[in-house]
Amino acid sequence: MNKGKLYIVPTPIGNLKDITLRALEVLNKVHIVAAEDTRQTLKLLNHYNIKKSLISYHKFNELEEIAQLNFLNYI
């Protein structure tokens, strides 16, 4: 069985153009994006025309959302 991969991708704090090419490569490659703030992440993804499913994942909902990310075990 193949296992999924988790990528930790740093994103720009201010200027959306401050993202690295490697970060854009990873964001284009992944199946789903888990983000602390989906509103800001959606702005970034839209700026670079990247269409991905988003999951809101932060310390206040991590127990509920971990089940959604569990599918990585089966990819």
C-alpha cells in the first residue's frame, strides 16, 4: 500500500509575489490543501490560478478535521 505525503509549504505574509517557485510547484501537485486560514489561502491560490480543495485546519478544530486528512493513509 502506498501512503500519502504531507508537505509543509510556507506562504507569503504580505506580498503574494514573495512565494517560492518550489511552493507553487507543490501547491500545483497536491490533491488537497489544509490551511489555518482558508480565506487567505484562497486568495493565494486564486492569484496563481491554482484550483484545489481546501480544508480548514487549526488548533480549534484539529480533532474534527483529522478524520478528513486520514485519507492520506490510503493514497
